[in-house]
Amino acid sequence: MTRNEKAEIISNLEAEFKASEAIVVCDYRGLSVKKLEALRIAAKEQNVKVQVIKNTLAKIALNNSAKDGMELKDTNIFVWGEDQLAVTKVVAKFEEANKDLFKIKTAYIDGEVAPVSKVVALSKMPSRDELIAMLLQVWNAPIQNFTIGLNALKEKKEQSA
């Protein structure tokens, strides 16, 4: 890889890391190509990016995007995106399905290096769409109960007449 190619990769990663809300670094040693492709497909559905990056290039890109402090060792796969919950859900779900071969190492969330426990906790939170659905159910419940009560009152009056 030439110096210009490396500089181009770093500048692309830097721009993407600046725009992302969450960056998760995972160990993927021993994972088959088929399973890696499954991870990429699951990530793409959630607008999350997955890429194997050399540690030196990733460190430079992270430092240039003001997201430093992560310790990068051994083989790493980087997962990042603009939605924190989507990134954490993709990674946690994949780790659960592939416990022996895929492990979350570290993450950069909310402007700081985050432990694995924070990634797992965020992955269990409901998404924005799920929260909106819950809110709509709460708002809809009194109207449903009122109509059920009116219908029961109507049936009772019809039976007594």
C-alpha cells in the first residue's frame, strides 16, 4: 500500500468517524467469511458500517477525529454509525450469536471511551421507533377503554329491553 493510498484511507475514515456517534472495536479472530458477511448484511440494514482496518491507520484516523484513547491490539474489526443504539444492537446481537469467536473489546460512545458493559446496556434499550410505539399505545389506551365501556353499556341496555 502506497503512502497516498494510506493517506486517502485515513482521510475517509476520519470523516466517517467524525460523523459517527458510536465506534465499537471487536475481536473477530476465527470467524468465517460467511459469518463476517452475515455481520455486514445485518449492519447494512441498520445503516451501520463494518470494516477491518489496520490498527495504525485506525489510530491516526481516530486521533485526527478527536476520538482517541482506545487501546488497539491484535486483530480488530470496527463497527460504527450515526445511531448509537443501532451500532450497539448490531454488535451485541452478533456477539450473542457467536460467543466464542466474536468479542466486543472497547467502544467510543458519548465522547468518551466506553466499557463493554455500556455497549451491552445500550443494546438493550428500546430504539426511537419502539419508544414512539409505546407512547402511542399509552395514548390510545384510554380511548379504547372508553369505547369498550360504551359498547358494553349499549349491549346491556339492548339485553334489558
